[in-house]
Amino acid sequence: MLEKVTPTTEQELADALAGSGGTIHLTGAASKLRVGGTVAGAVRQVSTLSLNQVLKYEPRDLTISVQAGMKWKDLAALLAENRQTIPLDPPYFEDATVGGVVAANSSGPRRRLYGTARDLVIGMRFATLEGKIVQTGGMVVKNVAGLDMAKLLIGSFGTLAAIASVNFKLIPLPLEHRTFVLEFESAEHAIGARDLILQSVLQPAAVDLIHAGGAWQLAVEAGGNAALMARYEKELSVRGVEDYDWSAVREFNPRFLAAHADGCVARVSATLTQLRGVLESAPGAVLARAANGVAWLHFESPGEANAWADRAEREGWRFVFESGIERDSAVFAAGFAMMKKVKDLFDPRHLLNPGRLYGRI
């Protein structure tokens, strides 16, 4: 029978890991169970949901420290009161916890300008399987000491240690923001427009390409003063809107999976030149961070997904299936050798979230 433990302190979290005696399923709100692999044979489930407090918030210093179980939506609402943000825009926004967002390395449309969690996390405390609490980094934006260890845990899906708290640097919200929406009949024309934007003096926060049937939509978000917004309208020859539904873009993948019980989602890390071919190869809906080369392709069945993956392998594209099937490209898989060495250092008995990292670790 699965034992469920919900620690209320960092030390209780560390004790829960050290005293399990078997495989542990580490989780937060369990919002992303269809992302990554599954944990089988766990004897204990450890949830960070009760570790949900703000530890230190310095609005003037643009830093905040929060516990891993805090809901991301609550953190975002708190920061908005001071016109500040952590611009990760993670999917599963309503339910995801801070620890889950960081452990899954979730990010969204504004990745183009602000980067991922590795660019915004400045410190962390985590619990190990030995029952110890480790601190890395701090509360200073330019802090360098210990950051590499925090970076190991970002994107590890809880396979190395349990994140207890996270320190972030904050970004002030712009005075104004607008979204400029351009529509095209083909991926070719949409990519052509993207190239013109990237070659211009404009520095938008997001350049996302969405195709779910019908037109290919290029959504460009920018923030700044009124004069800058006017410059965008002139350069892009389209009027900006304030009420564009970015939540639909942010939740594109979760909504697809909710609507398709057998659905599969592949994440492709393409070059800007490769991106057009990747998008045109998709039999279904696609979402792309068009200025970064990261794309998500959506398949309604494993058969459809595997057929596409065969082609992707021939093309030499770098991909991993985040949901649906456990398959990745040879190029992507090569990195797992180093990851397994890190896993052996943190968890030599492979007790913590085995299989959670795309079925590989």
C-alpha cells in the first residue's frame, strides 16, 4: 500500500526521503503527470504541497524566496500587486507549484526575451536522500556561488533531490504591452515574417507561431512606453491589442492532452532554419517559440506519433516526446549518459522518481 506523506517543514521533507526504505514518488500538485515518464512501484508518495509559504520578499531588490509547494498562480498574483513578475508563463498555470515548474523546467511565450528557469533562479534549498538540507546560491541577483548545483535540479523532474524552496530574480512589468497578430496561409510565409522581425531592431518578448487548422498565426508580444508601441505598429503594419488570449497559448499542450486520451506531444529543438521543415512535417496542431526554434507537435495517436518520429530520425531532428510515448532522437538521447552519472551521485540506488525523466532516468 502506498504511504502518502505531506511534510510541513524542510526537515520533515528531508526525513521523508531518508526514511522511505524504498522507491519514492516525489510530487507537488501532480498537475503534470502526463508530461515525462511515470513512476512505478513506489512505496511512498511525498508531496510538497504543504510547503507553501513566502520566505522573503524584497520588492525593491527585485528578489523573492518561496517554498516549493506554493501555487504558481498565487505567486504571480502576489508579484502583480507590485507590478512585478517571474516571466516563465508555465503551462498548468492554475495548479502547478513553484517546485513543479522548476523541476520540469517549464516556460512559456516570453522565453524569447527572458529565458528559462535557469536564467531566473538565483538560489535554492533542497533535501537529499541522505536526509540533509542543502543550500545553493542566495538572494543576490549577481550571486554566482553554487548556481551550478541548482541548475542540475532544474529540469530533473525530481529524480535527484526534493526542491524545498526557490529564490528568483524579478522583472518589473512594462508600462504598456501589446500583442501584434499576423496571419498567413502557410508556414513558409509565417517563417518569412519571423525572419524579418528577427532581422529588425525590434526586441519583442514573445514570437509564437500557432497552427491548429486554418491560418498560421504569428503572435508577437512587446512591452514598453507608448512611443515604442507605436514603433511596433509601424514596423509590423498591424494594430496591437491588449486583450490577446495568451493563456490559450500557454495552455495549448495541456488542453490538447485533456481532449485526447491517447494524445502524444513531441518537443523539437530545431535551428531557426530547420523550424519551417519541422512545422510542415506535422500532421496536426503545432505550437512554436518561433524565435527560439522550440516547437511542440501534437499527435492524436501513438501510431501517428511513431510514424512522424521515424521521419524525424531520418532528418536528424532533435526531439523528445513529452507525453504519450517514450521515444527520443539519438541526438537527444546522447545527453542521458551524463545525466545518469549525475543520478548515480545523488541517488545511487535509484529510489527517487525512477522513470520520471522521460522514462530514461
